Amino acid sequence: MLNKREFAGKDLGSYFQFEDRLGLLIELDPQHAKMLAIRYMRCSNAGLSSRNPGMDFLNIAYSWRF
């Protein structure tokens, strides 16, 4: 649930938003110290409003434990 219907200049049509996520994690070394991740996330109001532009996010992350 959002406190505003607008986000990043878009009217999302509803205060209620739902998320779908998909990701991949790759370990780059046998000690599991270095990892690379890519994630895709889709947010939309699932048709609760006639206005439903949705938002897509793509995230790439690298982690190194030391």
C-alpha cells in the first residue's frame, strides 16, 4: 500500500500495488565471497483501477565479503 498514487511522475491508479520478482544469483568463487545478482521487479495494481501503467525495475548487484 502506498501513501500516494503518484510515483516517479506516474499516476499508478490505486494506492494498492502488487509485486512480481525474478532474480538470478551467481557465485563467482568457491568460498562464496564474491557474488553477482540480477533482479527484475514489476509493480502494478493488478487491474484494481482502469489506470494501471505499472512500473518495472532492473537491479544489478555485486557483493564481496571480506
